[in-house]
Amino acid sequence: MKLVFAIIHDEDGQRVMSELNKNGFSVTKLCSTGGFLRSGNTTLLVGVEADNVDRVIEIIESKSKSRKQMINSSISPDGLGGMYVPCPVEVTVGGATIFVTDVERFEKV
């Protein structure tokens, strides 16, 4: 048995969970916060047999998309940090980070 951890953007969470459920996979959802933009993420836990891991990853990939987002970044024109000027910067957010681990023991009580 394997445990798939998928960290996805909040906007994709419901779509990914619905598609996994439609395909017969049980999902546990955890709310999490990303470090880069401190934005909301959804962490999904999916316990599956080893031969279903690729199907779970395909579903996650199909329903979680990366997207461009503008953020305000403060820069110091003098490089010394005395004064900061807001500067819009385009960054890519979304997509998925997926980890697959072995499960030594599983019990549902």
C-alpha cells in the first residue's frame, strides 16, 4: 500500500477531490499554508494500492493547473534598504507537489 500526499492550490482542491472520489478513491483533506506566498494550499492524503498510484497522480495532474499571478514585491532602489518601492512581479502559482510513501500498516477502525 502507498500513501500519496498532494499539495495543491486551494482553487484546485474541490475539483481534484471530486474527480478522485468519482474514480473510487477516498481522500482526506488538510488545510495548509504555502511558504513562498503564504497562500492557502490544500494537502490531500490518498491511501491506495501500489498499482493505482499512477492513476491517482494522473487525476491530480489533470485537475490542478499552474497559473500566473501578479504580486507586489518591495524593492529598495538604493540597494541598502532605506526606502522600499512596490514593484509588481508576475509569479507562477498552483500545480501540484506530490509525494508517494510506503505504508507499513493500514487499519480502518
